[in-house]
Amino acid sequence: MIKKIIRHPVFVKAVAFVGSFLTWLLMHLLFITCRKHIFGIDNWKAMLATHDRKLLCPGFHRSIIFGVYFHRGLKGAVLASRSRDGEMISAVLRRLGYHTARGSSGRRNKGGHLGLKAFVDYVNSGNPGAIAVDAPLGPPHVAKRGIVLAASKTGAPLVCQAWYARPNFRFKSWDGTMIHKPFSEIVMIIDNQPMHVPADATKEVIEQYRQKLEERLLRLTYQVDHWFDMKDTYPD
């Protein structure tokens, strides 16, 4: 596995350490108060067993908070930025039981190919992985090809996921990152139709699957966003 030391000032590491603990605590306290409706969890567990834990979980960046909390403790890999903000995010992820591969596809972040290589190696060792497909800078709801490349290199199927909370708070960020409010209801859908990307796929094939991935995530996002309004009319 390719490794490269990321050096940040001691102050940044200290803030990340303390901030990650407070974030971890807040997440647990908030999510304990919520009522959760999770669809597809049985299929998810079956796929984990069938594929020897090698699954890739794409989602949009707006959904990152509950996604990483829900799958905590699985020792999954998450691709995180090498920036100072990424240091804080990585610290939180490690507290939740994740392995962080540092790198990003964004133009302002260096070492993206190293991060993806480390991510692929970790998944190939028998672990699930997740990437926010429109990160780090958007545009929102537009998938990049990184996780499709990872699927081609690992043989791990792509299992899309989306969630929504009512009521919720949306950050004034490029992606409108969503966080639930205390005592809210949360709905999460885990796709029951995994996508298998061919090994050593060409650029053209990668692009085809990138488009399919984006379309599927948009469909799931629409379903969770409207679930509370439609659950009585369409209970399934």
C-alpha cells in the first residue's frame, strides 16, 4: 500500500482530537433521540456476507452525517481530503471505527491518486468502503468517477444509499449538508440492486457506469425526500 505522511501543525491535530470527540458525542446523543425507518438493511447484511465484506457505498455529500454514523464500527474505508478540514473529518471517522484514505479528486487537494490507491488496497483486503461521489467541491448531485474506478479495480459491487430526516437543518454549504434535529424521524433506503462494474473497464465504460450511478442516487434521493409525504399512500 502506498503511504505518504500528511503533516499538519500540532495545533490543527489538537483541535481535530478534541473536536472529533465532541462531534462523536453529539452524534450519538442526537441519533439516540430519533425514530429510524431503514429499508434494505437485510439485503445489505446478506450482500456483506456474500461478497466477503467487499462492498462500496456511494452517496451524495449532503447525506454524509447519518451515513457514516449508521455504518460505524464496520472498519470501512472512507476517502477524505488531505486538507486541514480533512484532518478534522478523518479524526471523527476514526472515532467511529473507519479507516481513512487521504486524498481527493478536487483540484485544490493533492495526492488524489495516492488516496484512491490506498482506498482500493484497503477494500481489496476485505473491507467495505464509501465515497461521497460529488465531493469535495461539487457540483452537488453530480457523481465523479472515483468510486466507479474503485469498483472496477476491486470487484466490489456498488450499493447506493440515501437518507432524509424530518425535521432537519441544512448547512449553507455547496451541498446543503443535512443534519437531523432532535427527536426527528429518519428514513434511509439501501438499494437492493447492486451495480457490478467490469474489471479493467475502459474510460467509456467507466463513464457509462458513472452516469448510471448518478441516476440511481438521484432516484433514491427523490424517494427519501418525498417518503414522509407519500408513506400513507404508498406504504411499501
